[in-house]
Amino acid sequence: MKLQVSVEDGELAISPGDNAERGRQPTLDGKGRLTLPGQLRKSLNLVPGTVLLLRVDQPGLRLVTPGRLLGRLKAARLALTEAIRD
């Protein structure tokens, strides 16, 4: 299956796409494994064995590393704490 991918705020947004070029976009194989092109992995600092969290997001899904998600949560908590103090 060919997939469309975009990077939004450090997350991979993946959805079905017919016009994606094979080898340059992520693909999903018959066993459900997602293959990311090397250039994309490098740009996101992903290495083999990296844990990715998956969130269903119509019409596809989003992938994010736990560290990235925790960083966003910490930033949100700090912003909320500062807003409450003011």
C-alpha cells in the first residue's frame, strides 16, 4: 500500500495515497510493517528500534516518539503554570 506522509510539529502524519512515489514515501507491507525511507528517518533522528507511539487521526494516523510527546506535555504544563500565576 502506498502512503502519503507529512511532518507536522515533529509528528509523522500518514494517510493512504495513490500518487506517492515508491521508494520515496513510507510503505505498508502485507504484514502491517511500516517502512520509512532512510532520508526521512535521518531527518527525524529515528534509528532501528526507535519506539513510536501511534494515534489514529482521520484519514490516517500519526506517529511520535515518547520523548517528543513528553517534551510537549512538559511545555504545556509549564505554560499552564505560568498562566495560573499571572
